[in-house]
Amino acid sequence: MTNSSVIKPLTVSFLQTPLKGKMNVPGDKSISHRALMFAALATGESHITGLLEGEDVMQTAAAMQALGAQPKRIAEGEWHVVGKGIGQLTEPENVLDMGNSGTSARLLSGILASHGFLSIMTGDGSLRKRPMKRVTVPLSETGAQFATREGGKLPMAITGTANAKPVTYRLPVASAQVKSSILLAGLNAHGVTCVEEPVATRDHTENMLRHFGVEVHVEDLPKGGKKISLKGPVTLQGKDIKVPGDPSSATFMLVAAAMIKGSEVCIENVGLNPLRTGAFDVLKWMGADLQILNERVEGGEPVGDLMIKAGALKAVDVPAAHAPSMIDEYPILSIAAAYATGVTRFRGLEELRVKESDRFTSIVEMLRSNGVQVDVEGDDLIIHGTAGNISGGGEIETHMDHRLAMSASILGLVAQKGVKVDDVTFIRTSFPNYFPLMNALGAKFDL
Ligand SMILES: O=C(O)C1=C[C@@H](OP(=O)(O)O)[C@@H](O)[C@H](O)C1
Ligand SMILES: C=C(OP(=O)(O)O)C(=O)O
């Protein structure tokens, strides 16, 4: 569980030497959550390798344990889960604490909607500020009842139903969490659950449900986006799952290596699901020397090795339609934009306001306090590149947000006067070995 009382500040100095080496990043966070949840819902046993053991995923593991499944750690990243079967989870004796993790809270809400018992869910100070109405509104159509704090915030009581009605819903926001939550409720509903998404979002739920033997229908909508449906109740069969490296985590190393002169870094076994790799496209548009090698399919997901060399970066204009495929990468890409030559525009970033922090505002504050000019027009961020001359010297508030903390640390490596970061503890939610891996490449973080 998150121990938010321990704060770890960090001072980062300009790095004079290149980053070099070959590495693996930990397992994909989205896939790791789903692996544990789906294994718990399956009949029989599942074996997971490459699981991310960051705090967010460990909150999911603890919740599945509290609901009667038996996730068990065998070795690093290797887990064995005895499933309970669809509709067979049992009432938790205590409050379910989802820590810092929106994915855990939203996906689990869907699972609990179609189980006939009471659960109470909470989270840390960041998660308790995040919107839950986006799931409680459609999930109420199942017949489940949700009681939240004012404004649809956690803590929340969920009175699930064993006779869930299937939901048909068109997503008002591009969110894989909301899509997944509704589909998961549908696993134990009688009839066809159908979700339309106006823009395609990460499809790990659809892919992994198929892997567990569920028939999932996906249609392209004439005006763009997708329609996803499944007929419940279903049976999931326990499976082996191999989790690829997290492309969102890899992007921190890629951006650092692209900026720091003389760097040359190879990251092996990174997930390349096209609904996750928008940041790699953007880095290439910016002129980064990024190559994707050894592409293959493992465990139903495309993976490959990434090779990056430092070089000049130029500004880009990234359309809003690109946002879902790189939604978690804007904090680190904002550093690449600040370092680049020219004026970058990131369009349509409204969803950044409801992450672990209001990332839209956090990015603006991080850059402005370090001498980078940033303009805001509606939901667009306009970053004036410094052509490699970020002055730095600022103090960065990370607001319990792991991606802000990692981005701030990398900003310090390329800023003339370095930076001060108020708290880096939350990095352990998604990337527990971030500092050792960066230091092995030569980053010289002094913790
Ligand atoms: O489904 C998932 O695993 C996730 C979906 C995204 O959130 P939204 O669905 O809120 O966009 C992303 O930001 C989050 O890190 C993980
Ligand atoms: C938004 C994120 O995660 P979550 O929504 O699961 O807290 C993230 O990891 O950047």
C-alpha cells in the first residue's frame, strides 16, 4: 500500500556525459492489471510472467486476494493465480484500497457491478480526487448501485447485482478504462454488452479476453472509432500470460537518450501495440534516430527492441486524434518539445486534467518554472523549444504523480542549472527500478 507519509525530494544536475547501454523495462502496467484480474475471473489456474511489480499492480493483486482469488508470487515477475470463475468472487471483509491507481479502481468497479455483494473502495489522496462518474453512470445500467462522495469521488460503496443487465453505451470520452469497466461487467450479465468508442483506445482488454477464450466482436464504425461487443455470461479458461515491457516506461529512457549528446541506448522486449506507440511516432516526427528492431508477436501482443541515438530534435504539431495512443506520454514528450528547435503544439489534451494530477497544469508549471515559454489555447499546449538550452533551476511539484516525477528528473539532466523535484516516491507505482536502470545507463541520480 502507498505510504504517502514518506517524501523523497531529489536534486538533479545537468548531465555532461552520454547515456549508454542495453536494458529491459518492467512489464506493461495496463496488461499486468488485466492479467491478474482476468486470471482471478477464470476457471482454473493461470501463470503470469513479466508482471510489473509496481505499487499500482500490487493494489490490484491485493484486491483480487481480498475477493477470494489466490494470486501468488513465485519469483520476480512470475505469478500463479487460482481463479474463482465468473460471478464467483466473494464479498471482501474490508475496504478495497486502490492506492494511486485509476486503472485498478475503474476496471474493478465493472467486475464488482455484476457480483451480488457490497464492496467499499477507496484510494490515496490523488485517486480520491479523480472522477468515477465516468464508470458509475454506465455501470448503473446493470442494476448495480453506487454511492460516492460529492462529485462522484472515492470512497465509493458498490452494491453489485448477480442479475446484471447488459449495457449498451457510447463513450463520451476516449477512455480504455471506461470501455474495459463496462465490458468486464458484461462478462457476468445475461445478453449482449456493447461499447462504442469514438476514437480507438488501447485494446488490451479485448485482446486478453480473447486469449482467455471469450468471443469479442470488434467492428470499425463508419465515422471512425470502434464498436466492441460480447455476449454474457461467459467462461474464461485459465492461461499462461507473458507480459511485454511497458512502452510508456520505455519512453522516459528514449526521450532522455534522444536529448543527451552522444547517447546510444537499446531497450529490449517492449510492447508495440499500435494503440500504445503514438509517442514513438512523435519522436520520429521530431527527427529522433529511433529504430524498431526484431519485431515479433509474443503472448498475443506485438513486441520489439528499440534502438535510439541522440540527435537534433525539431518541433511538431500533434493532432488530437493521436492523443489516445500516447495519453500517458505527454509529460515526458513535453520535455522533448522544450529541448527541441521550434514551437510544438500538442492538441486536444482535455483528458490530461483527470490523471494522477491535473497533468495539463502540472506540465505548464514544470516547464515555466524552468525557463521554458508555454502558451495554452483551450486544451492545446504550445511549447516554445529552446534548441537545447533549457535554463532550469526551478523547483518542480509532482502532485503524487509518477509520470511527472520521472519527467522532472529527466528535465534536470538536460537543464543548465539542473532542477529540484519535491517528491519522487510515486515512481514506484509504475516503475520501481527507474533510478537503478537510469543510473546503469549513466544518469548519475544521487538518491
Ligand atoms: O486502460 C488502461 O490500462 C489505461 C488507460 C488510460 O486511462 P484512460 O482510460 O482514463 O484514458 C491510461 O491513461 C492509463 O494509464 C491506463
Ligand atoms: C494515468 C495513469 O494510470 P492510472 O489511470 O491507472 O492511475 C498512468 O499510469 O499514467
